[in-house]
Amino acid sequence: MTDDASKPQSVRDYRETLFLPKTDFPMRAGLPKAEPKWLERWEKLNIYNQLRAASQGREQYVLHDGPPYANGHLHIGTAMNKILKDFVTRSHQMLGYNAQYIPGWDCHGLPIEWKVEEQYRKKGRNKDDVPLAEFRKECRDYASHWLDVQREEFKRLGVQGEWGNPYTTMAYSSEAAIAGEFLKFAQSGQLYRGSKPVMWSPVEQTALAEAEVEYADHTSTTIWVRFPVSGTPVSVNLERASKMKDASVLIWTTTPWTIPGNRAISYNTSISYGLYEVTAIDDSDFTPWSRVGEKLIVADSLWEEVAKTAKVSGFTRLADVDASTLTCAHPFAGEGYDFPIPLLAGEHVTEEAGTGFVHTAPGHGAEDYDVWLANGYKDIPETVGPDGAYYDHVPLFSGLQVIRTTGKKTGKDGPANAAVVDKLVETGALLARGRIEHSYPHSWRSKAPVIFRNTPQWFIALGEEGDKNSLRAKALAAIENTRFYPPRGKNRLSAMVDGRPDWLISRQRAWGVPLTLFVRAGTGEYLQNEAVNARIIEAFKVEGADAWFAENAQERFLSGLVDDWEAYEKVEDILDVWFDSGCTHAFTLENRENLKWPADLYLEGTDQHRGWFQSSLLESCGTRGRAPYDGVFTHGFVMADDGRKMSKSLGNVIDPADIARTNGVEILRMWVASSDVQDDMRMGPEIIKTAADSYRKVRNTLRYLLGALQGFDETKQVEPKDMPSLERLMLHRLSVMDEEVRAAYIALDYKRAFSLLFAFCNEELSAFYFDIRKDALYCDPLKSPRRLAARTVMDLIFERLVTWFAPLMPFTMEEVWLTRFPSDTDSVHLRTFPDTPTDWRDDALAADWTRITNLRRVVLGSLEEARSAKLIGSSLEAMPQVFAQDAADHAAITAQAEGAEAEFLADVFITSQAVLTAQEGPDNAFRLGDAPGVSVLVEKAPGVKCSRSWKYFDAANADASYPDITLRDAKAVREWDTAHG
RNA sequence: GCGGCGGUAGCUCAAUGGAUAGAGCACCUCCUUGAUAAGGAGAAGGUUGGGGGUUCGAGUCCCCCACGCCUUCCCA
């Protein structure tokens, strides 16, 4: 039989009688244009404040913003960070908390100062000629400018927060608070002034903390230098002494300019040293500095290499050497360097490179300093000034710069190295020289090399090992009481705090909060006076930290409160900006009304283990004895799609502003939501495309719901008990999803939340539920219980899906929500996740459906086979005969089919009819390897094709008035005809 | 160099030491044309970075190597 033969002469087009999904919601989003309009609307409605008002009395959840630096445009990393934060606050708000978010900015510090200085240089002005107040004002303006730029960029990302009232480290109230926090350290005695070698940038003329340097390749001049042995103790026998006559201890260094600062030579007691006499030299290429007959003391393991470098072609090893018995002279002895050079034992000396002896300049290296002090010496020579030039008192080299600090060659070697080398040649001390490329610390701002330089600086003491009351011990204990996401962050932060040196907090800069200290002239002790402190803080609140630099500040703050106010010196150093940011908890969480301290969460990139997580922890532990946070969330860095760093030179940089312009921010947000943010993420064109594809999928699922729910209202709802099994299955799934999605949001696991939602849309809605229920939705009489039940469930799905997605995709969910419920004032973001009745959960029913969908799987496979054999095209042309041997499968179907098994199965399989048989299928039946006991034979469905539902049916059963459609369709059409005349 | 972390399909992600390593997307093929710049199905795609080891059994635990990222130190 063919379709044509069974059809009546004039075929009615039933399309208009169908209920097809209808919606104005466009398939294409046009996000780049639409998003700014949503932002405008939210701003107009003042959603953030509405939420605050509506959340009064709810439990608070506070994510405290780590302040970005107010300089430059956003990059993909900062964008990702803020989007993640937005996930946190939005999801917690919808979980039922009062989740506030106060964005903040870090405004002080070297990078801004550096930029402002650059501007001056361009105008031909020297920074030192600019009055301090004017300079600070310029810095403030510069920070304000970038703060505004960044604020707009952050808002464009859809990040919800109190943008109109952010915190900044440069607000007067903040500057007052920072000074107040600093003075707490001073009052409690945790602050001290020490003189030790610190990393110093001559170009910026400031000390730098670890966090402010970066390592880059640098070519250094290396020198091998003879230090003549000047004496051996009397206890050494004469033979030995004579051998030592004219011998030299050989050292190697990559920093010739530190030779004037040399005061000792370090050796290691576990290294064996030998006295070598040079018997021949290789002068074929050039005349080496080594001389036949000279005696050198070098580590035995390193001698050969040294000999090679020095062109020594023949030698005799004369004797073992006990380094501890030696004293040397400085190579420049007789020219102002007339002091003995002792040999000091030090564990830091190794045999990896060099000569086994380490030239020791206590003012220019941490280990040098330590060894020097450990041997009872106290004076630390000061050889190089803040400008990186030798002090005037340094013989031979006064005024020469180590690193150029001005002009085009800024950052390159100054004349110091060359002058020292020349002088070494002149005095005959140089044995050899060379060049080495190695990684070397550079300033993160000027990119110029830094030097180690001894200078008095202010430190916060971390405390001695074993001291349970030390700041370090308190911080470590606080880490133990903090929840880390992921947990490995705990180890990381602990290890860093455990191993870090005292906190160097003074900088010789201008733009920041000063160390508000007065030092007693002569004694070096700093004033600890609560009344003075109060005066300072009060002044800062009104005038900002500029008050410190105003004329007569000293008199203003001290007079009347101390005996002799002129006997003090006002400290002019500026606080490390990490100290500023370490105080954000104090002036934001504590000082603002309606916030709480400590924060629930700090969320930053893993680099902040050494930055903000740590500065905040130390600051808070030093002043309050505990961490300012209960939880720390760390995310990785954004890499290019090949896993390498993004860099302009490689051309693999993805700019978030570009994505906003071309794809829309929502795509960026989806990328964040689908990425494993706790590891490094990858970003590139293909990855954006994947996110955009996912977006379309989600959008279409919601679009279908909107279309299907056209005209649906609550009065048409069906009670769960009156619903078909399939609808109750979907309710069950919603209850499970509710639990899982909430759990994912609580665990800050957005990837999980997203993949749950995404998979639900794809696998359970689009490919399963919607597909099966299309027939009932389109063709059933409008009031059929099945159709009403389906729409009821779709409504419940809609309500949940939209809110569950809302924290991740705020723009699109708002659009979806308002398409369904038009309003000038409403917003999906004012809602919370809907309560989901626990009695929707039905595990027994779900278990039955697991069996049914397993059968469905086999049937779909069999249909595909029939399709490729050209037996059928559409699945409605088929009547699968299912052979299921397992009685439990039958029981499941019986339980869920509600008395109409064949129709039930046909619906589930989306076929016109279906037959279920309890026996083993024939050999030629279709089977799947992982579904034993189930097989399917596909036959063409008998009967005629219904002109309306396209299902095949027995025409003998047709309604006389509508002979070409099924009875169900006839009923629907009759209703439609009645309604439409 | 030290230390930490990481790697699973073209892409994004799963997988208490336990069966033939799973999903989605993309690609390809087919169906549908009543979600249509959509929808459905199927196929293909893997030496789980490489190599050893422990184990009845390893993506998972141990060791080594190479790689990437972070961190730290640095050739004094």
C-alpha cells in the first residue's frame, strides 16, 4: 500500500491546526549589541541595590575583591578573574545569601609612579624638580583615570557589584586606615629597622621585594681574581709557610663591581683545596694573565677547569691547603684597601662552579652578610649609594655607577665594572675574565637589573623559628584554619610563609602611604606614642597621606605630645604597596557598614600566594591574630591555545574587549564556566568557537521551551500525581539536578554546574524529552491531560533552568526570562533558585526508566540500520518489534505504561507503533553488545500515514469526518475547527 | 638547578586501584524539514606525554625521562 492510494482526493493541510512552538525569541542572540542594553537596564533599575534591600536579614556571603592595579586595560586574565568572582556572588545570592561584592583597586606604588615619571621625562622635566605634592597629585590622577577605564571594562563583563562605591587604597579613609594598621605593628614592636643587603633598583632608587622583581637573562662579566695570601698563623710549620709565600687564593665572581666591597673570602670545610704551581702556559692565541711560577689555591675539583680558563697548560700540585689557616690581602691593598681579608667557613660555598672560594662582600649579598655576621664582624661596608654609584668615600672608584640610571642606556652596565676590571689588571690580580649569560633579577617596572645593596630598611619581623607567638607561627596556624580551593593551595601558602624572610616594607618612593614614624635622633629608636598616632590618623582621614609631607608636619604631629619634638627625624619612606593591599580587609570589610569580617572568600590567581593572600594574611595575623578570610580560591593562568604563555611577540594574545565586540561577553563567560579554572586554562580562536557553539545549543533549548510554553499559565498546571510517567521522570530529574547544581555552586565548582546544566539541555531535554513529547505537544488536543502535564513540566523546567544558568549567563537568562514574563522592572537576577519539592524524587520510577531507555537505545540503533537499508526514512515509518528477555524490563514497562504499553513504547521510541515480545529475538534481529537479552526487528509500520501527525494508523478506525487522520488528531482538529469557525 | 603543580579523543571536560577509559562539541554519514542559520540518529576518533615498577588488576600508586606552567635560588 502506498500513501497516495490511501489518501482522500483533496488533502487538507492541517499545519494550521497544530500547536507549533512559537516565540519572538530570536535564534541568533546578537550579543555584542544586546549586552550593553541589558547593562543599561540593570543600572537603571539599580539591581544591585534592589538585591541589597531585598536581602536584608539573610545570611551574608562576602567575597572580598582582590584589588587589580589601576594601570592599563584589562587582559584576559583579569577578565577571567572578575567573571569567576561574579559567578561566586551571583550564585550565592541565588542560593539565598546576601552576597555583596565591593570591587576595589590598588592605586599606590611604583608602576604608577614610574608611568608618571615617564610623562615628565617626555616633557623634559626631571622628577626631582617637581614638588612632591604635585607629583603625588599626578599619580592620584593617573590612578583615577585607569580606575575609571577598568571599571567600565569590568562592568561590560556583566560583573555585578557596588561599582558606584568601590574601595581604593588611595581614598583618604584607606590611607588613614593603612597608616593605622602600620602603627599597630609599630606599637606592638613587630616593626624594626635593620641594615642588610636588599634588592635595590638603582634606576628607580628603591628597595624591592621579591614580588617586585622578575628574572631575565643577563650577560655578566665574570672575573677570576687573585687574593694574595698575606699571612698564616704561627702554628703552621715553616715548610708549609714557605710554600704559601707568594700564593694567592683565587675567587670567581660575576659582579666585578662588588670587589671594592669585599671584606672576606668564604670557603667550605668539606671541600678539599690544593696549592697549585703553574709550570707552563698556553700563549698561542694571546698572552694570558697567568704566569709561570705563580701559586694558586683552588678547590681540587675545580682546578682543571680554572686552569683551562686561565690558559694554564702545565702545573704541579704542591700541597693540601687548610683554608682556615689563611688570611689574604685585598687586591687593591696599598690604595685604600688596607685591611686583612679573612677566610670564613660557609655552607653556601659549593663546587658547582667557580674556584671553591667565594668572594664575600657583606653589603652586597645575603649569604655574604650572614657569614660576615656569623663570624663576629659587625660593620657592614657601605660602598654603593642609592643611585647605584660608589660613595665618595670609596677609594679609586668614587662616583662610578654600577648601572646606568639615565639616558638611552638606562639599565645597562655603568663604568664601575670596567673600572674595577682595569684596576685588577693593573694591580696584577686578574687571572682571567669571561662572560656568562644567566638569569638575573630585574625590576618588574623598569626592566633594569637590580643589585644587592646594604641599606637601612624597615622590616616586619616574622619571628624566630620555634617561637610560637611569632607572626610566622600565627600565620601558619591561620592557614590551617582556612579552607582552600583547591586544597593544594594550603601547602603552597604554608611553604611560602614558612620559608619567607622578614617583610621588607619600606620603599624610597613618593607615591604611597608613608611609614608614619618619628625616629629619635641619635638612638635610632622610633616613637611609640598613641596620642601622636591618633593625630596622624585623624589628619590622614581628612587630608589623606599628603598630610605627612606637608610643611611643618613634624611640629603639627609632635608638638605638645613629646618633650622635644625637634629631636626626632620624620621617616620619609613609603610603605610597600603589598602592605596597602594587605590592609584592604581592614578598611573595606571592617570599616564599611553591612559587611563582615573575616571574608568568606578571597579569590585570585595562584600568583597571589606570594602576593595578596600572603600580605593580607600577615597583616591580619599581626594585628588581629587570624586570617581575614575563611576560604581561599585560586585559579590558574590563561595560556594560549598551544599551552604557551600569551605574548604580544607570539601574536597569540586574546583580548577580552575583542571577544566582547565580536562574540559577546556571554561567550567569554561560558568559556570560564566550562574551563577547569583551578588549572591553567587555554584560550584561542577554536576554543572561543567551542564556547560559541555551546552557547547556541543552550540558547536553542531555552528558545524551544519559550515556544512550547506560549500561552501557558499557572492555572493550567497539572498535579504531579496526575502526570504521565515520563513527566514524573522529568520531575525526578529536576529534583536530582536541584541537589547537584546547588552542591556544585556551593563547592564553587562552576565547571561542574555548567556541565550538569549543559548535559541536561542536550541529553535529557533536546534529545529525549522534547523529542518524545513533540507529538503530544503539537498534535494533542489543547487540553489533553498529557499535553497539559508536559507543559506543566516544561514550565517547571524553565523556571529552574533559567535561574540555574543565571549566575553563569546573566545576559541571556535575563533575555529569556523577560521574553516569557515581560516587565519593565523585573529581573531574573532578583530571584533565588526555586525550591524543588523533595517528593518529586522517585528512585524506583527512575530505575524503571533506566531499563526503558536502555531498550530505547537498542531500538534507535535498529532504526538506523533500517534507515541505511532504505526500509524507512523517518522513524514514524517504523514499527519496531522489541524482544526483551528480562522480566524486569517488562515489569518496568508495565509499571510506567499505565495500561497502554504499545502506545507508550511507540511514544518513547518515536515510532508509529511498537511491539514488545518476551522471547529471544531471531538471529537477524538487531543487537547491541552492551545490551544483552535485547534485540529488535524493524518492520514498516502498517496502516496509512496520518496527514496531521504523520503517524501510521489503521484507517478503519478513523473518524468519519476526518478519515485521513487519527482519532486523537480528529479530536484536536474538531476543537480547532469549532474555535476558528 | 631546587621546589610545587599539570597533561585523558581535534576542542572542553568525566572516570573510590576494578568490566571493553566515558560525555558533549566539532568533523563525516544518514534521517527529518512541524525547534529549520534548527532537531534526531549513527559512525569514526585514545599507546591516558614516554619508559620502567608495585599489583590478580594502574589513567589512578611508586621511580626515571622529556615537556608545559608556577615558584624560588643563582653561578657569589
